[in-house]
Amino acid sequence: MARRAQSNNMLEKMRDQHAQDKVNDRMETGSFPKVRKKPRRDLNAHSNRSRLISSILVMLMCALLGFAYMSQINNSKSTYETLDENELVRLLNESNTQIGNLEQRKTQLSNQLESLKSAANEQEQARKIAKQNEETSGLISGRLPAHGKGVTVTVSRGTDDKVDASIMFNLIEELRNAGAEVMAINGVRVIASTYIQDADTGLICDGRAINPPYVVKAIGNPQELSNAVDIAGGVGAQLQVKYGSNVDVESSDNIVIDEVRTATQNKYAKTVE
């Protein structure tokens, strides 16, 4: 009995194994379990949502700003509308006062500007006058060279008598009286303190010996200077008649006098300040 039972158990196990083998034979070999993929996130959709949200926020902000602006305008209008007559008059008077103050300030600034312009013009005019005076003083004192219209007077050696200092001094004075502004004689610049004296062989002009022919250059009106020399009975005629000298007067549009003198150093005199 025991063996029969053991045999039955073994047969039962073999049937179960056989049945399991059939089940295994029906399964697909070489197949793998399927893995479900997660859906891909749509980036474009996310970007579009962000843009939409941003646009909505911007629209809301614009609407709020517009509302605030309109509210401010309405409040301003209502502020003036709620003021009584006295307050409006007060505001008008204050505005007129401010306008008057600004106009007064504008007038003050305009006057100051005109004063500055006038002062600048006066300074410029004073500078021009000072420069002109300096040039004039330089020409008169002989410190500056000069050129311009004028005449050249040439006096030859006298044949009847020696040309003396007095007649040459008269010649210079006649030219000066005729309007000569700058003069020179034989390389010596003629100034207010110029003197001429006689010497054995010629003349001495401001300490410098000069000999004939005597050449005097003078800048001024050529016609008037020529008339001063050639006038009948004048210095030119005296030189010819008394001394036997030839007197030649030549006009020119460009007389150059480049003989200059150094400024004198005064020992006692001082400039008044």
C-alpha cells in the first residue's frame, strides 16, 4: 500500500511537471517586457503659455496706469472746481506775483548783460586808443619805423656859399608845418628835440656829422609838402638864390623811414600814474 501511494504521488508530480512544461512551451521566447515611455514635454507650448501670461500682465499694468492717469486728471479738475472764489483769486494773485518777479529778474539780467557788453566795448575801445597812442608816441619819439606817402628833398652842396645849419633847420620846420609826420635827414631820425649846428666840413645833427648832399625824407601829404618847399620866396628859393644849391623834390607813395632811436632814460622825470 505504501509503495502504491508513493507511486501515485510520483505520477501526480510528473503530470504537474508535464502540464507546466506545456505552459512554458506556449510562452514567446526572446521577448522583452515593454517599457512605456513618458510623453515628451512640449516646450513650445510652455513658451506660448509664458508669453500669454506676460501679455496679460502688461495689459493689466497699462490698464492700471491709464486708470490712475484719468483719476488724477479728474481729481485735478475737481480740485479747482471745488475751490471758492476767494481761493481762486488768491491763486491768480500768486501766479501774477511770480510772473512779475520773473519779469523783474529777466530785466535785471538783461541790464547786467548790457552793462557787461558796454564794459567790454569800452575796454576794447580803450585798448585800441592806447595802442594808437603808443604807436603815435613811438613815431613821434622815433622809436618805431614808418612808411607812407611823402616826399624826398635833396639839397646839393652850395656853390655860392656853404649851406649852414639855419637854412637846413628852416627846411625841416617848413616841412613840419606843412604836416610832415615823420622825418629823417641823412640817416638821422628827426624828433622834437632834434638840433642842427655848423661844422667845418658840413653839419652836425643830434651829435652826428652829416655832409652834403643833404637828403630829407618826410612822410605826409606829398602835394602840401612839395608846396612848402617850392613856394615862391620859400626855403627852396632861398637855397637856390643865396647858396647856389640845387633843390630836388620827389613825391612818392612809399617813403620808408627805418631810422629809429632808442628810448631816452629820464633821470628826474617820472610818469604820472
